[in-house]
Amino acid sequence: RYEQREDFAVVIQPFFRNTLVPLDSTSKPDLSFFAADCFHFSVRGYAEMAMALWNNMLEPVGEKQTYNNFTHNRSKLKCPNPEKPFLSTRRNSGFGNSDLNLEKTESSVPYWAVIVTAIAGVLVGSL
């Protein structure tokens, strides 16, 4: 819909697509990334997600990282460089007006799993 616009773009940032729950040294979920409700992120978790989102915005379309490794390492934060001092869009990533396959890809999560998870969340939340 916005493909022909030069002043606006919508770009999917897939940094969370293949992310796994971070583990601690005992191979259990690292709760320092989560708030007291174990559902929302803590300040540390939000910092990791913010870095992953920023990095994704600088990566060219088609080369975006689809996971977050939760290393809590500030050196993994990417910076714009003189060759590409801008946020990456489909157009400035070299796709221009070419036919990039924008069809919906089949989700790796079955639709019923989303429904079951939503119902379980409501039940747990009401308890």
C-alpha cells in the first residue's frame, strides 16, 4: 500500500520471530528478564528488545535478524555507517519497485496454539 511512497515506509522488524526464552546458568528461564508477573519484560528485558529492534531497523530488508540472543552486551548495538546513514526500508535496501514476495508466509505456530494460549492466559489471569 505504501510501496510507491518516497516519504513513508512500513517495514516488518522480525527480531522476535525465533527468539527463545533466555536461560540462566542452571538451564532454567532467566527471570531477571521478566517482571514479577513472569509475563511482561523487566527493565533488562525491555533493554534487550530495544537493542534488537534498533539493530533490525538498521539491517537491510531480506537480511534482518529474526532472533534475540539475550546477551546483555552493549557492544552488539549497531550504529549507522557513512555508506547507509539511515533506517533500512525495502526501497533503500535495493528492492526498489521489484516484486519482493510480500505474500503471507505460513506461520510456524499453528492457529489453535494461539487460541489455547489465549484461553490459558485468561484462566491463569483470573485465578
